[in-house]
Amino acid sequence: MADDHHSHDHDHGSELSEMQLRVRALESILTAKGYVDPAALDQIVEACETKIGPHNGARIVARAWVDPDFKKRLLQDATEAANSLGYVSPVGAHLIALENTPKTHHMVVCTLCSCYPWEVLGLPPVWYKSAPYRSRAVMDPKGILAEFGAKLPSETEIRIWDSTAETRFLVVPMRPEGTDGWSEEQLAQLVTRDSMVGTGLPKSPAEIAGEAGTKP
Amino acid sequence: MSNTIHDMGGMHGFGPVEPEPNEPVFHAEWEGRVLAMQRAMGYTRLWSIDGGRASMETLPPLTYLGSSYYRRWFLGLEKRLVAHGLVGEDEIAAGKSLRAGRGLNRKLTPADVPNTIRRGNYERPAPAAARFKVSDRVKTRNINPETHTRLPRYARGKLGTIEVVRGCHVYPDTAAIGAGDDPQWLYTVVFSGRELWGEAADPSISVSIEAFEPYLEPA
């Protein structure tokens, strides 16, 4: 029972085919009864795969790094601030931005299910929905940060946000050093999904340079 | 239900967190279909978001733990469709529709999809003034309802501080059982790690929950 995904994998491939059959059967029942329109289902899947995702959150964070007025608005009302940009997928009610500082590092979890800011980060990864993360984040966040390879100064306080209501949280990580004069688009390349959940840190300019260098 | 297997905060024994590099959005085609069916049926407003959560929380514990996220969604959806008389158990067993469907209030069309991807608003007009204000010390109630609640076990009977007043929101505990929105004030309440986990806990850790007013009493 290491995590959800593993148990699913370990169901010896038969779960996949069994689930495929059961899900297809249910969709055919719901369609025959006139409850769902398969074309609408197709669009939902497509939106999940293309429109929502961490590219939205990365643009919001990058803008906050270059525009102090925007950052102020973001911390006051993240839904309003995100929608004001016009270039991120529309964000619904009660998005809350949490600013990391040298004093405090924020980390987000949902111990009761898997609440996650879909519009700005996409669908949650398997680890976020898994029993190890949901059980340990509120008790052993430093252990989790270590597993993610995120190193924080020992004096940094860790604040965990358990998403127990319909408020949703977006961590605004600290801007990496060595990025003076970078454009919003360049900065967005440094903002990882995990840095906006609080289990990771943004990439450094050196990491980006390394990635570019390894491209064929 | 309240004290069921979904309430995992502070449990031991599940092992390390294992991120998957370059994880796809869906690991199999059926996962996307389950998500889409869930959204489309949720659009009919026959149940609330917390009614949906409750149907998964009440899966047998071994089924819950032994199922992937989307398998839980599927099992919860099947259960809800049957409970609301939308699909018969005989139809689930047969794998096909055996009768005409009943009428729905509304049905999701492709044109509606963009609005369902955007989150709904759960804030409601306040029926009364907020009982607590920022910096108030509060104690979470020790409640153990047999029905759905969003007060995790690890945060019951604990001393905390109101950090933010979030407005008045749909109350999950009533919405989940079809007893209406019953709007309640919502607060961010922060606890020290030591209050939650004891004197051996790391003093540099604090944890907050989003707590509805009925979960709280003055401290």
C-alpha cells in the first residue's frame, strides 16, 4: 500500500481492463438514458489535458515576481488577480495565494480527500492524492521536503495548509537569485508545479541552463 | 462518514511519498472518462460536492485503500447513481441500460463545459454575524458524527487561533446529507505542531485547517 497508484498498478493489469470495461459500460448506460452527452465528456477530458495546468500558475507567480502591485492584489484576492491577467485559464472562487518568505515556507495538503487548485495547477499528481502524502504532510513536512530534495534553512518555519473547505491554495515561491532583469516569460520557466504546492522550490537559472544544454 | 479511512492526517505506515517523473494527466483513458462523467452528473445538481465526497468515504476501508483515486471516484459515482434512482443495480450488473432514463433538471452540453471547469462559488449570504474575529483563541470541538464532516480527527479538541475570516460558506456537514446549504462562517484556524502532535513535535511547524463555525468554541 505504498500509494494509490502502486496499488492500482499492482492489481496485475486486470484492474485496467476490468476498469476499462466497467467505465465504458457505465458511460453507455448514462448516454442511453440521456443523462450525459459524450461530446461534452470529450471536451472535459480535453480541457483537463490542455487548458488547465501548472503553466497557468507559473504565469501568475512570474507576474507577481516582476509586478509588486500585482503581487499585492494576488495576496488580497487571488481569484480576482488571476482573472485580471486575461491569459490564464479562468479561475473560480476562493483561490488564496500564500507567499513564501525567508521566515515562512508554505505547504499545501488535503488530508481528507485531494482538494487542489485545478485551474492553476491542473489535476493533482498521484503523489498528492496518495496516502503517504495525505497522512504525513501535517505531521512530518520536513521529512517530505527531504524526500522531494528541497533544502530549506533550518530556521525557516514550515506552515502546512490543510484544504478542508472550498478555499484553494497557491504557493508563491521566492524568486530565485540571479534572475535580475529576466522577463516574465523567462521567469515562468523556473516555476515548477511542486514549488506552487510547497513540496519543492523553483528551479535555479543554472538548472534551466543545464536543461537547455541537454536538448538535442 | 466521519471517522472513516479517508481521514488520514497523522497516520503512520504508508511509506515514502513517491513522485513520478513526467507524470501524464491520465494514466489510462478510462480515468478521464470517469472524471468527465463525475463532472457531467455533478452538473445535474442532484447531489452536492460533499455528497460526492461522502459516497467515497463510505466505501469499505479495504476497497478505499486498495483502489486508485479514479477507481474510488468510479465506485462512488456508481453508488450515488443507484442511490438516487438514476441507474438500477440490475443495469450495472448487465452493463447496459434496461429502461428509459428519468428527467433531469439540466444536462451538461459541450457549450457548458468551460463553466464547469471553472470552480463554483460556495460563499453564501451570512444569516448572522461572525462569532469569532482574527486573533481570537478557539478550541475545536470534539465531535464524532456518523455523517460527513470536514473537521479532521487530528484537529479535534485542540487549541488554535483564528488567522483569517473567510466569509460565510455552504456547510458540508448538512449539504452532504441533503439537508441544505445551512451557510456557516469559515475561518482559517492555525495550530502549533506541538498542540497537535505533542511536546516531541518540531517547534518550527504549524498547521492550519479551514474550520466552519460549528466546529469551534471560544477558548
